[in-house]
Amino acid sequence: MPRGARPRLEREVARLRQVALDAATAGLFVFPVRAGTKVPAFHGETRCRRRGVCAEGHQGWEQRATRDRVQIRRWWSNTTRWNVGVACGPSGLVVIDLDTSTEPIRAWGGATTGREVLDQLAARHGETLPDTYAVRTPTDGEHLYFRVPEGLQLRNTIGGHGHSLGPLIDTRAGGGFVVGAGSIRPEGAYQVAEHGQVAELPTWLTTLLTPPPPSSLATPARRLSTKRANAYIAAIQADELDKVEHSQAGTRQITLLGAARVLGQLVGGGELDADNAHAALLDAARVHIGVAGFTRVEAERTIARGMTFGMRAPRTIDRGTAGADNHVDEA
Ligand SMILES: [Zn+2]
């Protein structure tokens, strides 16, 4: 190691430790993320050897994230420059993750940033965004931090899918994390863009991000307006894809099969496009491919099997006459 390198490394570890401690002081639950990346430092469930902290069952980053200063000092004590992960669920946060794109999005007035989409969304609802703590990411994205209103449990959403806010906007809540300000990637640093308090998630955003209750995923008793019917189908699809993405090693195939079957039913009923449904399922299953022997071929075969099965029991959503959008039936 060259002269002077060691003190520099130690200073950098000390700086990141302070970032983690400051986050904990602000009430956030933190955990180590691999140096220079946005990948959690802990092993994943599929690699768990049921030892140490996992002796009683696997403990992932969401379980291990903490505000405990002793634990934080222990993690950031050696010569590893862990980045600082912030677990959104335990921290009571929902973080709006605004991305950028080189491809203008026509449906959103040619927007190329999630910020533009969000501003348009706010305008459509006659609302504005409150000032809140925000972080700029190394790839020119933005993380807007909000407190989840008391008693609510929000999950992650993926831009353009299901009940997401729109393209280029992901949200991180339960089951999600963000890399905190002060962390470093080769592309640059995560930097505070807006200092100050974390605001509560405004009601209009809370409404948009609240998944439909499970009961509404059952067949609705009454006819739906076209708009409601489309939202309803999108919700079913998002729900199934979410299940696939978050399924555990032991149940992922059966979960994928079940999801393919549900989507296959909607394809059979003419509610979904077969190719799109197949692609969406494969996309959701992608996180599992290459993990514990699960192959792409196996994923594709499972999807094809489930969809074929589902298409034999077509499902249509009863909708009102065209133009009935102003007559909204609640599911
Ligand atoms: Zn484990």
C-alpha cells in the first residue's frame, strides 16, 4: 500500500461512518451497501447458510437495518468503504425516485425526466409538491424523501407499471431502499439537493400510491367505467408481477406459474396483449434467473405453460358503455 493511502482510506471510512450516524440521528434505519455500488453488503436469501444472525432464519438488509449507533460503528469500523443504505420501510419513508431518459416520452409532452412527469402529474391534480429533503444521485436522478402517513403501509412501485406514478418514477417504500447522500459511486457522489425536513407524503400522492385493497382484485360486482376497468386490469397485472419479483427461492416457480395463469386468463378475455404479458412476466422473473439454478429457459417454459392454462379460462372485465368515464363505479 503506498504511503499516505492508509490514512486517506481511514478518513473515508470515518466520513461514511459519520454519514450513517447522522442518518440514524435523523431517524433513518441504515445498513452497509457494497463500496462504490448500490448493492446491499449482506448475502441474499438464496445464499443463506443459516448461520450467525441468520441461525433462526435469514435476515436480509431490511431486517438488519438499524439506528443502533454501536452496530453502525461496528459496520463502519474497518477498512471497507461501505456506502450507506437507507431502508425505507423501517424508516417510515417513501422515496420518490426520479430517473432520466434520453428518449422523450410522448404521452407526457416529451418529458425526459421523472421530475417533469411528476410536475405534470401534480398540475393534473391541481396540486404542488411540498418542499422536502432531496438527494441528487450520481446519474442525475433525484430522490425525494417523504414520510409515510401514520398507519399506512406502502410498497415499491416501478415506473410505468401498475399503480406507479408514471414513467421514470419509481417509489421506494416497504421492501425498498435508497443509497443515502454522502455515498459514492464511480460516476460520482450522492449529494443533498434540498436540505431541511422530510415532509409528509401529500394526500393526493398517498392516494395514487395506495394499492387497491385485495378484495377489489376479486371480480367487481358492478360494471366499471372504461377508465376504471383499465386501472383495475393494470392493478391485477402489477400485483401478479410484484408477487413474482418478490417470491422466495422455494416458491418462485409456482408463483410465476400462478401469475402467468392469471395474466393468461386476461389475454384469453382480450384484456391483455399476449406478447406484452409474456414480456412483463419474463421481466418480473428476471431477478431469479441465474439464482439457485433457475434458468431463462425454465422461466419461459413456466410462463408459456401458465398462460396457456389461463387462456382456457378467459376472463373479461365488465365495463360500462363508452364515454361513461364520468360515471365512476367504485369496485
Ligand atoms: Zn441469511
